[in-house]
Amino acid sequence: MYEPVALPAPDTLTGAGDGALLDLVVTLDRERCRLDALGLRAVEELRRRRVAGHPGRTAADDTDPVQLTGEQVLASELCAALRIADATAHQRITTARTLT
């Protein structure tokens, strides 16, 4: 699925030339962008699945619990898995939805 780039060990950088270091910086930036894009696509796929499984809020009467939306369920999952704030999770979901 995803082939990571082979990276040098940090302790080898002192012996590298300027061109090699600049190439490494470019490679790392490209990989970071690829990983961010892959992560956003994964979040959007999870969002689609959660929305399908949790279509929206419903309450038949005052005694019924309120059902969470799919995005609320996913935000809770992201908060727990990544140890991030609720607002950060919702921002990530919004960004994923917008960009994909």
C-alpha cells in the first residue's frame, strides 16, 4: 500500500555534504505532505463510514438518549486514539472532508 522512503540515521548527517542535506530536507518535506494527504484520506473514509452508521440526531421523546452524528462519533475516536482536543479532531475531520 504505502512504501516508506529509506532515511539516513541522524548521526550520519554530520558527514553529509550540503547538497545531500538539502536533498534530505526536500525528501522529508515531500514525505510529510504525502503522509498528511494519506492521513486526511483515511479520516475522510472513516467519516463516510461513521456517517453511514450514525445518520443523525434523533430523540423520540425526552426519555430517549440523543444519538450522536457520525462526525461526533469519529471525533470521539480521534480524540481517544490521538490524544487530541475535541476541537482539533473536528478541525481534522472538516479539513479531510474539504480537501478530499
